[in-house]
Amino acid sequence: MEESVVSYYLFENATIIVSPTKTIDKGSILIKGNEIIEIGTTITAPANTVVIDCKGKTIVAAFIETYTNVGLPEPSSPEFSFQPQMESSKKGAYYWNEAIHPETDPSLIYTINSKANDELVKMGFGIAVTHVQDGVSRGTGALISLGFTNENEQLIQPNIASYYSFKSGVSNQTYPSSQMGSIALLRQAFYDLQWYAHATKKDLNLSLDALDRQKHLPMIFATDEKWEVLRAAKIGDEFNIPFIIMGSGNEYAAINQIKNLKNHLIIPINFPAPYDVKNPLIIKDIPLADLKNWELAPSNPVILKENKVNFSISSFGNKNEEEFWKNLHKAIARGLSVSDALNALTLEPAKLLKIDHQFGTLEKGKKASFMIYDSNPFSNEAKLLEAWLLGQRKTYHTQPTHDITGKYNMLLNGKQYPFEITNNGGKIQLKLTSIKSNRDEKSGLIRKDTLYPVVFLQLLENDLTLQFNLEDDFFKGSVNLHAKVNSKLGIFEGDGFLPNGKWIQWSAIRNEKLETKTSDKSVQIENFKPNIWFPNMAYGLDSVPQKETIAFINATVWTNEKDSVLNNATVIVTNGIIVFVGEGFHPIPLNAKIIDAKGKYLTSGIIDEHSHIAISKGVNEFGQASSAEVSIGDVLNPDDISIYRQLAGGVTAAQLLHGSANPIGGQSALIKLKWGHSADELLIPNAPKFIKFALGENVKQSNFGDFNTTRFPQTRMGVEQVYYDAFNRALAYQTAWKHFKKLGEGQHSHHIHKDLELEVLSEILNGERFITCHSYVQSEILMLMKVADSMNFKINTFTHILEGYKVADKMAERGIAGSTFADWWAYKYEVNDAIPYNAKMMMDQGVVVAINSDDAEMGRRLNQEAAKSVKYGGMSELDAWKMVTLNPAIILHLDAKMGSVKIGKDADLVLWSENPLSVTAKVEYTIVDGEILYSLEQDEALQAKNEAEKGRIISKMLESTENGEAPKPFVKKRKRFFHCDTEGENGSSEENCH
Amino acid sequence: MQIKNTLFLLMIVLSSMSIAQKKYNSILLENGFLHVGNGQTIETALVGIKSGKIVLVKNALAYTYKKEDWDTIIDLKGQHIYPGFVAPNCILGLSEIESVRATNDFDEVGTFNPHVRAQIAFNTESKVVSTVKTNGILITQSTPRGGIISGSSAVMFTDGWNWEDATIKAEDGIHLNWPRSIEYKGKKNENYESQKIEINHFFENAKTYALANEVEKSDFRLEAMKNCFVGQKRVYIHANHLQQILDIIDFVKKFNLKYPVIVGGYDSYLTTQKLRDAAIPVMLLRTHSLPENDEDPVNLPYQLPFLLQQGGVKFCIQNEGDMEAMNARNIPFLAGTAMAYGLTEEQAIQSISLNSCEILGISTSFGSIEEGKNATLFISEGNALDMRTNNVVLAFINGQFISLSNSQTDLYEKYSKKLKH
């Protein structure tokens, strides 16, 4: 049978929040079916209308959730094997990589999950887009109403948006194994689509077909971290896609960059819980970054708003409605206006999803999806009374209509018991009085004690139940009572059990009425000034560092130029450039900070030719033997404490290399160690392009366990063929493009397939990209030189090159540089012949030699590593020093700007307490581009600031837990550092097999 | 270096041998700058060696000797004499190439393995060992890893024909890996309390066994623990965090351990007074390491030696960590770096010589250049704690010259010749 429904409902006398900007005080809404017919102050209802009095109540449009998987199964992993899975395991005419599955259509598998719907509805959401949270290209989202009837009614529109992320998800395919791999994979998929959409000769690909259909949908990109927001936006810019970016809640800490984006954000409000901070031994280990984020996260929404970033709010990460509203109120308390909060939950997402003609505000003609609260939920702790979802009613709370507060006298089997009922902000309590007489043993007097037994009370409409234990002059045991309430007369009448099991009638009469206390639950605006550091963690700076005018006087300068050593010299820096270098007196600009360097040594900054610091989520894309398409520059992490620590060791620039897990690795990033700046600001402008190659045990996976025996190559023989194959493909690709470009205008169609890997390999063939090759033994070194000779490309650098001394003559002939370790060996079989004399022996043959770190620890004492060549082989001190300054600059083709103390070069300078090669030398100042980014003095001040800030926030945290916030235990994460052969996104502190 | 004629010829022969065949009965080192190892120096020193012992340590300016008393006299003007440096807590000699499993002999299966002995796996022919001794490290504590009790370590010379004659002290101590109090494998260690209890139970059994007059059946594990309670066997407890260290202090008291040592001790600087009161020495972690927490002072690991020195805690420096075997040759530079952060040069030397030997329990014969001690020492052309000037030109173990060539110097010579053409 069909359900019986009336045609119209009228909600009257309500406070109606029509839209973020409009509220009607005593308004009415008339709805029919799932539609709003009329809204206003005076509405004449048709005859068959159910009228609902909403006096004192507030009606708010249903919120719209844009990031959820409600009603969808958790994605499950395909069968796992320890053997690497190179190919897609998904059968059918789909994309080659399992992490790209735009064909996923959740509307086909959506089923109503009442419990999950309920959670969202209780938070105030009535509409959601649900999607499968798995993979890089995740497929579409389906628009649903969160009602409870059936899928046919609740599924509003399939394919309303499409979803993307940086995570490969449950796919077991080896590629992508890093975030930079995911970035390259997604970019390639978009390029594939450009080609596919226009190609005439092509095989069917259902994934690309699906991706093509999604081009015009809102495209939502999920991120985990503030810098990922910028990474997602950058991909969007490349393909003209205005990604809507799902943030993670710490966007405030990159606001200077994020405010310049055009993208709309979705932000979660799952603010971190305070830590349990009772044990000082544990407090000691809580990172300041976590503490600062705890304090600042609730300000994220208002900071975004103040910086004119458009955003929607998602409930993502909130366990229940209590948590959601608590967090929303926190955001409002920090200054987010109610109207902005409402907008972010309703109109903004409606516009994004292009459903604002139906949802998002309460207007005539729109859908009847709204919530009725007992008061304004944005400014008070309100109760959700009813949810109306597409015109269907669900009741959550009924307001008690019977006021039973007052002083009563109860008659229980003829015995009198006075009690008092109070109502404190909705919490009804009963205070019962019973009398117990006790005989005092000494005096023999009777003492009457008044007892207050704990009473359980429940009032449902006019049904009252009471339960309590008595131990007094009349009864001993449990009393269970029920009564019907007449609140007007103040009379309870009913039945119940006495402790002796006797069924009785009882009653109570009110003597005096009491006031119902309404507790103040309104949201108080906090007076809070966000204190964001750059970066927002230990040793962060109060503001982004600025270039200064600096004059060093009385310094001993190791220039690395012809004049080599200057005594009592002056070096002046303005605008990030060295403007004067010379002995003796020189006029000093008035505004200069003067640093007296008497007895101290000034040098150019150390350049680490081989580093893996400041990289997020994977240094190796090991999923394929060639991953030329991936780029470290895509995943820079400017918040790595290693940057600051290495500044303290005099490092000012570094090549951040891809790892060594495959013969053709990824593209390098050449950076300066600009602590306090953004990811993009780390990159050296117009730096030459580099790529990592690798040979030997890592690429043939010799030390990766017994299961890793199936990826080609597994031998040095195979490694050679990987190169021939790759460059052969690149040549064919170039030829194809040449041919294509010869065609006249108009004949061009997009039928050449842009291939990111081959683009990069072509750059190598064209001499536009330099190779840094990880290498150990002479056979492989010679092999690659021969491959390069025959395929007509050049090798710029052999890095590690521990057997370089065996083939140094051949390297010198070809002008190939060597960047090596000072004394490492014996960590794997291929370094059995490594000797610490290597650097000196290569240098003697005319090879440009650098000493590098490949290690976050060693990176901060490269001066000591360079000094070892004085011991091993007798290198001169000045030559040894060049191995960590000028020579790496030459090797990286940066020597026009870096590597020596010379007028016109970048002001990347280090002041040492003594000869920098001494074991006791300390860095006193490190200057990058004229910015003082480390000094002994500043370091001391920053340490003090760290301590003070930690103390301040810990006190605040303690206060918040005392005020009822549930604390969570702190679990220390071991800091992980990347090395050449580190696999996976999280790094490893395991063995250091470089 | 001015060497007497006879010796100069001899050196050439020596370079191709491990331990010199011929015995030198009396050697006098004259005019070298002596770093005694106990904090003292003699700028122009006389050091006499007879029958493997140091028999004479004098100021050359105030002492006249008879030439005929010595069959070999070496003039060391401008050079430095050091006691043999020590590499404690190291897998040196137990591992050749870390990534090649067949060459690793330091981690046995099992949780309580005090009976497993490093001494008998020590490879005196190790190429790695040969490159360590050439930087002045003449003594190592060959140490097993893994489990809760990894096994018993042994104090060894870094040169010898076989483990037997390279042994200074067999089974000098057991190595107890204290559970991590805060995290374990990246997660909160919920089992810290129960893991402590497990250790306590083992020690209760071991102590009872040790003190019993007779036992029904001998137990090799408990037997190996015996001297920790009734002898001089050390209990090396590996731990870094404050919670662990405080618990260890209680543990030491509870079992009345006579020779406890904390190995690692990152947080030990925070509780120097307690450590001093409990007389627990610390074998400090590799000081060329990164601070543990982001907000720790950037140079904290470099400062640790000074902080313990200042706090009156007995300590020495070790270098457990990545590639520790090959890296043991850099131990002098760990001490050198500590000089930039407060240690004096002689304190720095002491932290890798006498202090180490005291903690290992071999200081009556080793660790300093004093009359009556074993003649295990070396000569460097310059400051041995600085990378530029550490240049070992002569070294003695048991009063005998040792070879200062190794596989790396061999390759150096071989390819230098090739490249000259």
C-alpha cells in the first residue's frame, strides 16, 4: 500500500535562516512533497495542510557534504603477492595502471547505510556526494539525499563530480610508489586523454572514455597536507582544470601561497585533540609543530576567509555530531562569521556542484531539505529536533512539553517524602530527601540524618519513571515508580514496586513552582591572535626572512678564486649579492649590519651535490626501471628540520636527487636552503635541469629481499639494455615529433601522444638535461660511458663513484665529474674496493671532484668530510675545501652564481670560527641570498623561543583538558630520513645501503 | 720522522706482515709529544717498551737514559704519542659487508642469549678491521646485537693471528636492550611494563642461580649471567630515553649490579646527578648523529660529551649505528668534534682511551701510557683527533709493531701506479 501523506506542511513562527545573508525572524515555510512552495512571514496555507508550530525554533537549510563515502563499501585490496606486480591486475579494457580508475561509478553500488546517514544528518547534513576513496583517479561521485527510504528516491544524480588524489590506494601495482610518481601518473593520464579524445586510430580504453566524460564536472582533489594543496593546484594549472581541493586543515600555515590560488577549497574541521600532558617525560618529546597545530587549527577557516580563499566545510574526520558542532563552534569562536560558516556548509558547495538551483538555501522552488533546531545552532549548543530530507520527516528530539520543575511532596505507602525537581538547561534532576534515625552509642540520643538518594528519572511526554534506593526509617531497597504527569496541576499519579515487592499506588503534589534555568550555551568569541611561524614548528621564524645589507670586516676569506686567501678582508652584501670583496678598508653602507670577523674564516656556502632532505612522500619511484617522468621538484617539503640543521653546518645549496632504485630515476631539484620560505622559493630560479641515473646493486634489486627478482634488470648486463631500450624509444619519439611538426598548420591534430618519460629522455639527447649517475664499480661506469658515447649523449656526473680511481682517466677524457664519499665503504658488496684516496686520485687525473653527503646527518659536517682528503692522499686544504663549494657548483653548472666569494655572485656565505676544515670549526653565520638564516646568536634565541612557546601551549592544553576536552595519548614517531635506496613514502631508518 | 737506520729497513718488511715475526725486546720512543690518556701530557717524552710492557715514562728534558739499554730508539720529535684508541660496542670483526648476509655474525636468533659469545666469531683477517686500526683504534669491544640480551661481548685487539691471541678480555659483559618506553616500531609501546617484568624475571632467575651453592642441572644461559652477580662481568644496558634511564637506575639498585653501564644515553645529560650518585657510567652514542627531536639544540649530540663531563658522569664515546664497523675508524673525530663543544683536547682523548678501558674493566693494563701498562699505543704525525692530521705512522700492540697497510692502501698503491702512466 502507498503511504498516506498529506499534501502540505506549514512550519510557522520559526526563525528561518534563509541563506547565509538572510534570516526571517517569525517566518513560515510551506512545502509540498519535496519542494518548498512558499516562504515568508505571512503564508496562507491550503486546506489540507499540517501546521507545525516552530515557536522558538530555528530552521536551517540542510548542509551539503562534498567529501564522504557514505553508503559505499570500503575499497578492498586485490590479491597481494610478495612478488612485485608490474602490470594491472584489473581485467578489461581499462587504463594500464590500476590507480587510475575514473570508470568507477559509485551510483551503481550505492546502498543506503542508515547508521552512516544518521551520523551525517545529526550533524546537519541532508545532501552528500559520495565517492570511493581510493586511487589517483577515483571515478565520480554520486549526489544523494541522506534520507532513509530507498535508493531510487535518495540517489539524486550519478556522476556529479569526479575525484582525484595523490594516493594509489589499494592497488598493488608497483607504480606509483611515491607521491611524485602519482603526480606524473595523473599528468600522463591527462595527456593520454588529450591524445585519446582526438586520435582516430586507437584502441578502446574505457578508463579514458570515462575521464573524457568527466572533463566538465567539478573535479575534486584530495590532499593530506598544506603543500599538497599547491601541488594539486599546479597540476590543475597545467591542464586548465580548476580543481576543487580537499584540504587537510593546516592550510593556514601556507596562507601566503594558498591565498594566491584561484582554486576553491574544501576544508575539514577535525581539529586535533589535545595531548595528555600530565607526564613531563612525555611532554618533552611532543614536537612543537604538533602543539602549534593544535592551537592554530581552529583558526584555519577564519584565516582562509580573511585571505579571501573560498571554501566549503566538510565533516570529514569528525566522529559524531557532538564533535562536529564543537569544532564548528571553535571555528566560529576564532572569528569565522556565522554567515561564512553557513555559506561554507550550504550555498558554496551547492554552487560548486552546480545544484544551487535546488539546494543550499531555503527559497521558493528549491528542495525541502532542512533541519529544525531548538535554537540557532551556530551561536548556541542547539538540539536537532527534526530533519526534513527531500520533504521526508525524521524526528530526533522532542522538546518536553511538560514543565515539572517544582517542590513536591510524595506519598509513598503513607510515608512522606519531599523532593525537588530542577531543570538546568534541559537537564532535569530530582533531589529526594529521606530521613534515617541513628542512636548515638555514647549519649543514647537519637540523631536524625537527612539522606539524598540518587534518583534515576526519565520523562517521555507525560510518562514519568523514577528509580532509587532507600535505606531509611521506612524502606530498605529499590523503589521503582511510574506516573502519568499532570503538569498544569502539578500532580503525579501512578503505580510501582516497593523494596518488599509490593505493588502500590503513589502520588506527589507540587507545593511550589521553580524557574527553569536556561544555561548559557552561546558561542563566545575568543580574543585570539594567531601566532604562525615560518615554518610553523621548532626554530620557525616570526616572519619570512628578508635580504639584509651585511658587511663582514677583518675576515680571513677563502675566496676559491685566483686570490685564494684574503686577510683582514671586507666583504659586503646587498640585495642578496656580493658587492664587494677586498683586503683593507672599504666604505660600508650606512644601513649595513656589521659583523666583525676578526680571527674568523669567511667562505662561500657549502653545496651538497647529493642530498635527499626536504622531500616528501618518497624519494624513489621504483615502480618501473625508468621513471624519468617523475620530479623531486614536485614534492619539496620546506618544513624539514634538516634544512635548518644543515644551515647550522654551513650548507646553502643542494641537489635533491631521486633515489637509486632504478636505472633511470627521476628529475632532481636544485635548491637553496631557504628556511622559512615556501616549497617553490627553495628552487633555484632558472637552474639547469638534472636527472638521476643509477647502476649496480640497487637497480638490480640485489639487496631488496628474495621476492624482488622479477623486475628487469636483475643483472648489470640487463642494466645496459635498459638504457639502450630507453634511448631508442626516445629517438623514435623525437623522429615522430619532427615529422609531426613538418605538417602544415591545420593538418595538426592531437594524434601525437605526449609521453612525459620520453620528453625527459629527449632533453638528455638534446643536451638540455644533465645526468648524475649513481655508480660504484668500474665495469658499470665504463659501460655507461660507452652507452653514452654510442647514443650521443653526455654524462655530467658520476655520483658515489667509489671505484672512480680505477677509471679516472676515462672520466677525465670525457669531462665527466665525480661526486663521492670521503671514506664510506663495506656496506655492500659493490663497495668492497672503495678507498678513501679516491677523491684525490680522481682530482689528480683532472676530474672535477666533489664530496657529497647523501645523508641528513653527514650533510651538516661536510667540511669535516672534505678535510679527510687532506689525510687520505695529501690533498691541499684549499683543494679539499673546493670539493664542497666551488666544485659542486661547477658540477651543477651553478658556478656563475655560486661557489666562490666573488663580486656579483649570490651572497651565500658562511662565517666559521676558525679554519673550516678543522675538526673544531663551528659555523657562526650562514647567509643565503643575503638572508641571515642561521647564526649562533639567533639559534640561541630561537631555542629560548621554542621552550617558551612549548611551555605556553602545554599550559593551554592542560587547561583545555581540565575544561573537559578529551585528551589523546602522545605517540612518538621516529624521525625517518631518506637515502638513495629508501623505498616507499615514509622513508626508513633501516640500514643505510647507499 | 727520524728513524734509526735499522728500523727504517725493518719498516719495509713490516708493511707486508700482520704481526712482525721478529720480537723487539726493548724500544725507546724519544722526544714525542705524549698524550698519556689520563688527561696528562708530556711535551718531550721518553716512553720505553720492554717485553710488551711500558717500562718507562719520563720527561726527556729531565731524565738521562743509557743508549745501550735499548736495542731500538726512535726519535719522534714533532710527533704525537697516544694510547691505543678504543671502539667499544661495535660489530667490528663480526660483520664484513653489511648487506651480504653470509658475512654477518652479530645477531643470533632468540631473546635471552647471554651465552652467545662474540669472541669466537671475531675475524682477525677482516679487511674492515685492518682499515680501523690504521687510524689508531687498537682495541675494540666486539659486540653482538639483537634480542633482549644479545649475548656476551669481548674486548679484542684490532690485530692478531686469530681470535684467541687477539683477545684482551673474553666475555667482558652481557648486552641488555632495554625496551623502548615511548614507542616501539613506530607505535606506542603498550607493553613497556610487561617487557620490564620479563627482564626482571630473567634477572631474578639468573641471580638465584648465581648465588646458589649447587644447582641440579647447569644452564648455559644462566651460567653466562653468573659473573654479572658474583664476578666482574659488565651489564651493558642499551637505552636512550629518560624514562628508560630512570628505570635502569632502579633496576641496577634492585639487583645490586656492581658493573652496570648505560649504552647510548641520549637523555643521560638530563639526569647526570642521579647517574653520578648511582655510579653508572655511560658509553655515549655516536656523537655524529642527528638530534632526536626537532626542537632539541641543533648541536646537542656534539655537546653530550661535555655535558656528561660537566655533570661528573664517567663516559666514553662509541659509534653504534649505520655502517658502524667501517665507521669505527672515525671515532677519533667524534672525540675531536666534542672539543669544539667544551671538552679539552686531553679530555677528548681520554673519552676514547682511558675512560673506555675503565668502563670495559681493562684499565689496569690499557687505556693510558703509564709505567707497568701494556704497550698498546700509536704515533701520529699530527693531532690524531683531527681528520687532516690523523696520520698513524707507527703502532704497537703488546709492545710489538703492527702492520699499517691494509687492502685500501694496497689498492691506492696499485692504481696510483696505473694512473701515473
